[in-house]
Amino acid sequence: MLQALTSSLLRAGLTAMIAFRALRRNKMRSILTALGIIIGVASVVSIMALGRGTQRRIQDQVSSLGSNLLIVFSKSRRTNAAAAGSGVSSNLTLQDVEAIRREVRSVQAASPEVTLTAQAVAAGRNWSTTIAGESPSYLRIRDWPLARGSMFTEREVRSAARVAVIGSRTARELFGPLNPLGQTVRIKNMPFTIIGQLKSKGAGIGGANQDDRIVIPYTTAMRRLTGEKYPRLVTLQISSDGLMSAAQEQVTALLRQRHHLTAERKNDFDIINQKEIADTVNSITNSLTYLLGGIAGLSLLVGGIGIMNIMLVSVTERTREIGTRIAVGAQPRDILLQFLIESITLSLFGGAIGVALGYGVSAAASMIPNFHPSVSIGSVVVAFGISFIVGVFFGFYPARKAANMNPITALRFE
Amino acid sequence: MSTTVIELTDIRKTYRTGDVEVHAVNGVSLSIKPGEFVAIMGSSGSGKSTLMNMLGCLDQPTSGSYLLDGVNVAKLGRAELSRLRNQKLGFVFQSFNLLARTTACENVELPLFYTNPHVPLRERRQRAIKALEKVGLGARLYNHPNQLSGGQQQRVAIARALVNEPELVLADEPTGNLDTRTSIEVMGLFQALNDAGITVVMVTHELDIAAYCQRIIVMRDGRIIRDDFNKARIFASDQRAALDASEQHASLS
Ligand SMILES: Nc1ncnc2c1ncn2[C@@H]1O[C@H](COP(=O)(O)OP(=O)(O)OP(=O)(O)O)[C@@H](O)[C@H]1O
Ligand SMILES: [Mg+2]
């Protein structure tokens, strides 16, 4: 029993050698046959790698917002400008912000935000940019270091001082290579003194350039530029990752209470949890990646059909050889194995080249700045596994055809 | 051990091509005992190869029974038939059937490759070389069939049939492509095998080749029309000596 097993194992190895030799004999044909699998595996592996890269990039962008953030939007924010001063009660007020800061203990920092787009004029140059009214904690919340100078203080917020911290892009557009510190920039004809410059941060979510902005105290923005009484949103930083949902609930409860919302009424504000954004984006890119990978996987099927086709041709061509082998005592399973090994070798060979190509594509794509695609071991294993299955599946029919040949008919075959 | 190696009872093989039926073998009954040396003769198309293929378990008869060593071959599956061909039978084909692009040595090793239990590579090689030396091809071990003459290819085919030390050697015109001297060598080989107790059945067109055998069967139209003991049997050793003498004579004169 054991001896029969070892001898059939030994023979399997020798049979593999016959199969390899047959493939080597038809090098060009083998390569062309494997091409389908090569392309299929290469696309699966590279799509998965690019998908991972995209996911990482998005994660980077989400975390470039800062960490552990809750963002509270006023629901009437779309009509805010029109409703300004009209006393609509559903607005988020600065008192709300104060209350949150005071009562929700896990809130480390809160920055009300007002944004507008305006022309900034300095040194005779004109540049349309985003003006963000924020609190001094803004930079800490966004994890955004200064390149030079300093951030405005609470005192400057209280006095609605005309001071500005300038984004790196905006500084370049307005001042070129010159140091903007101490310079004056005019926004809506109002002079602001530049006291600090932000480090470059690159593209944010949606690709908008975060470096093109001027940050000023929110009080200044509201009183002097927009005339609004309410912030459009408040960014809250929570002290730890684990407290995010608890904090979200507390803030919600507090705001509902402050806005006198009865149980049956809906929130008049929205809270976005940074973690939720990240998770959502993750799951979207994930499913997209798998979808595309799956479509690419279909080409493996096409590659498999190519293998089956060539194996059928090969079996027909070698009918006399098969007849001879059977005549001198090859068992049907020896012949089956010989041709199965051939097709599996073809598909695994295709798989290996495909994986190498996938790595190549991934390496080429990583030349794109801020993009880091990476080939996962999982996708390589899956690609190889599928190539193997394709080899077995599509090689089986031709191999069985060979194994079932009648020796005399095979030997007579012209 | 049964008393007959081959026991055929009313064997028929009918080929149907379109509406035409060809009775290639049309009712052959025959028994061959261990150690016999049988020649099958007959005109072209008389069904010799068809009969041989059935004897060699390569083809199944349309009807009739075939007992090989007392075993009813019709009852065996494909795998068992393969094992039988591999271990009990040596078949020399009329058209050699060597693997192309494969050396003589590897061609001869082929049956050993499929032998159970496994024969190690070194032993396979040694036995193949020995078999090739026996047929006088010791100097052509690594030639491919297309680098060998017809006669040499034939001898490779014979070596392949002998390599696994079969009990029964079936040869379909093993001397069809050979010159007189090589024919004598090959017949000497078969006689030596036969002397060692191996049963040999061979097809030949030539009476002087059949003369080496003990028993001569003549076929016509798929039937056996004569089955005689060979009273005037000749021996390869004598023939070789006679040939040497006549060649010496030719070169002297
Ligand atoms: N596969 C086949 N299909 C149809 N007819 C066949 C087939 N094989 C053999 N025959 C016919 O069977 C008959 C016997 O053929 P076989 O090959 O046995 O002759 P043979 O005696 O060996 O002749 P030769 O001396 O020329 O080799 C012939 O008439 C041949 O045409
Ligand atoms: Mg014939």
C-alpha cells in the first residue's frame, strides 16, 4: 500500500518532468497560452494594489483633517446667509459651543467655523481664496503646524482682531518667495496683519487644496466680513478614540436640550463622526476594489478557456505518443496526470508572471506623489489559487480525453 | 500456471466503414503453450496485425473469448490491461511507434517508467542500455529516432519490448526493415529469448524468417488456413556461420 503510494508519487514527479519538457518544446505557444492568465492575474493583483493605495490615500486625507473629530453642522446652514439676523432658532450658536466645551468633558477643543470666499489683495496682487474664521485651537484640532510666526490668541478672538494666518499656497500667490509675516493683506478692503504661515498640507478630501486659505479669528469673520451671527459648523476634538461615540451622544443630547427639542422632533443639526467618514469611505473603496478585481478575475476564465483550447490541440497532436505510452503500460491516470500537470504548469506559470507584472504596475503607480499602492500577500495567494484551479478545471477535460484513448485507435491516428 | 499462454476461441474482429463490414479476423481459435515460438504468415490484409493487437491486449475482439494465462482479458479494466501489457507482454509494432524527439535509451526505458513498483532511474537506464546492447545498438543510445535508420528504429522497438522481461513477446514483422545479417541477429535474439522460456509470437511475410520458428500459422481472409509444426527449423547460430563463410568467400574471390 505504502509502496504503491510512494511509487505513484515518484511517478507523478517524473510525469511532471515529461510535462515540463513538452511545454519547453513549444515555448512560444506556451507563453501565448499563458498570456490570458498572465493578463488576468496581473490585472487582479494590480487592481487590488491600486485599490489599497487609493484606500490609504483617502485614509490619509481623512486623518489629515486631524484626529478624533466630531463636526457639528447647523441644519439651516444652507439658508444661513438669507436667514442671518432673522432670529431662526434652529441655529447653532456660540453659546451652544460654549456649553459643549463646558459640559462635555471629553471635548478637548472646539472651533466654530465660518467660511467665505473672497478676494485677498496684497502687494498689488489679487487672489481669490477661502477665508476661514476659526478659533485658536483650530491648528491643534487639525494637527496643522505653522511654518513660521504664530497663531492668533483668545484675546485676539475676543477683540475680533484683524490678524491672519496664511496658507502656504496663498502666501506663494500673493507674496511669491517673500516672507509674508508682518505684511498686510486686504480682504473685502479690510487690512489684516499676517502673523503666521501654515505648513503645506496638500490636497484634502475631494482634492481641494487645503493650503489655499487664510485663517482669521471667527469673531472677526462673523462681525467684520459676513455679518453672520452663527457659525456654520463647529469642529470638536475628542480626547480619545474610544470616547468618540459617547461624546457624540452627549453633544447630541445637550444640543437637543438647548434647542428645546421634544422627543418626537428631529435634530436640527447634524453630527459627523470622523471615524464614520473613514469607515464609510473605506467600505466604498473596498467594495469598488473587489468589484473591479472580480471583473478582472473574469479574464482568468477567458485565460482558462485559452488553456483548454491549447491542451485539446496538444492532446490531438500527441495522439500517437499517448497511444505508445498506453501500449507500453501507462495507466489512464498516468496520462491524465501528465496532461493535468501540463495545464496546471501553464496556468501557474502565467500566474507567476502575472503577479510579477502586478508588482510592476504597482511600482509604476507608486511614482504618483502621495500614492502608495501595495500588493497584498492575500491577493497574490488568491491569484495563484485561482490560476491553479483554472489549470485543473480547464485542463481536466483534455487530460481525460487523452487518458481515455484506445491505444490502437491512437496509434493509427494520422 | 495454466497450460496455455494464449487460448483463443472463435475470435472475431469486424470493422464497419460506412455500410461496408470488414471481417478483419473472422473466427480464429488457437491455443499457444508456454515456450512456443510461433510465426503467423499470410498475405497483406489477411488480419495478422489485427489478431496480434488483440493478442497484445491493445484491442478488444468484437466477439469470442481470449484467455491470457488463464485470465479472461475481456473482464479486465483499462488500468489492469495496462498493467498486463507492461509486465507480461512485449509488443513490437509493425510501424515501430517510437516517441519522436526522445533518445533511443529513453524510448526503451518507457515501459519501466510505468512499472509498479517504481524502478529507480539508474536501474531503468542500466536495463535500457543492456537491452539496446542486446539488439546491437550500444553505440546509438542517445540518438533520436529520426537520427536512426529504419532497421535501427526497429531494433529500438525490439529492445523496448524486451526491457521489462515479458513472458510473451508479440512482434509484428520485426524483421520487415532489416538486412539479412541483422535479421539473423534479431531472430537469434528471439530464439535466445525462447530458449530462456519466453513465448514468442511473430508475424512475418518471409518464409525464411518463419523457418526460425517452431510452429507456422498461415492466415487468409481473417481465418487460419494452416497451422503446422516446422519440420525444417533453422537456427540463427548456423545461419550466422554460413553467412560469415559466404561473405569471406565473396571477399576472397
Ligand atoms: N481500423 C480499421 N478500420 C477498418 N478496417 C480495418 C481497420 N484496421 C484494419 N482494417 C482492415 O482489416 C483487414 C486486416 O488488416 P490487418 O492490418 O490486420 O492486415 P495484415 O494482415 O496485418 O496486413 P499487412 O501484412 O499488410 O500488415 C484489412 O483489410 C484492413 O483493411
Ligand atoms: Mg500488419
